[in-house]
Amino acid sequence: MSNSNQPTIAELLAVSTCEYAEGLSRQQFIDPVIRQLWSPMPRIAGPAFTVKCAVGDHLSLHAAIYRAKPGDVIVVQADPDFASAGGNVCAVAQKRGIVAMVIDGLVRDLGEIRDCKFPVLARGVMPKPAGKKQIYPFNQAIQCGGVTVNAGDYIIADEDGIAVIPKDRLNDVYALAKARTEKDAEMNLTEWQAQHSKKIESKLQELGYSD
């Protein structure tokens, strides 16, 4: 698959994060402590607009909601002790077409966020907000949940987790994930069980296990 023929967002959304594991190492999946904060939250997909917040500060994120493009996923390296965003910030981001936020940190006003159905994945909630004193450049490499995220990397997230697909690997990773999805769809549970059982018993025999 060439760059000119990269998958659409709709195509990316049709595949579970579990299937993206076919082409990604464990290091490309964000720490599961960063999770969906309300449910049922839709699967989300889009290019990363990366943001770094200073310690005790959230100015960078608050500025980012006016700079990220419609269709972007704002991905944030934040202070884990203070709320980086609240209901109004998320509502404005949603109004501007931002797909979601993935925050290595905390939010507040969860009820408001849930009511407007804006997808937010974060470590949790905290009533106390951070300050607004320091700004970092946007779209630099950041750390989010143990993964290095670069601007334009693709974020796919659902109830099973958050995948970070390097932008230069999108086509290949999607092709593997789609192939796995199609293979699984062609097999019913009885067929899957027969194949699975054969594989497991073969592995046990290989290891010298008998019962």
C-alpha cells in the first residue's frame, strides 16, 4: 500500500486495536492506566497533534484546542497531579472538530465531558486545575503512557486500548490488521476452536508436557 493510497479514517475505525497488534510491538500501545473515562465511548482514530504541558501548568493544552485541526487527536504529556482540561475546554475542542484527547494526566468536570460525549482518555479525574504560565512548542515528540508520540502518528483507541501507529508505517500496519480482521471473520467459533486446540496441543508436545 503506497502513501497515496493510505487508509481512510473510516477504514481505520473498522478495525479493532486488538488487530493492530499484528503489526505493532507492545511499545506502541499506551499504558492501560490511560483509559476511556466514560462509556460507551466510540472507537476513535486520527493523526496526533502533540502537546507538552509544564509541571503544574496546562496553558499548552488550552492553547492547542485553537490550533489543532479538525480530525486531529490531541495527545498530551501533562502534569499527573492536576487537571489539564475540563468541560468547557473539551466542548470547545469538540466544537472545532477535534476527534478526542489522549492525556497522560488528569481532567475534571467528567460529568460535563460525558454529557457532551467528547472522547477523553486519561489517567483519571482531579478537581484541582493546573495553572497557565508556561508554553511549549506544539507538535514536538512527547511521551504519553510510555510511548513516544510524534506529530502525525496515527492514534487508534477503543475499549481495548490505545495504539500509536508511526505515520511512516500506517499503510503496512493497517494492511496486517485488516488481513487479520478478514481472516477472523471467515472463521466460526467451532473452526477457531479446532485450529486453536491443535496449535496448543502441538506446543505442549513440543515442550514435553503430558497429562
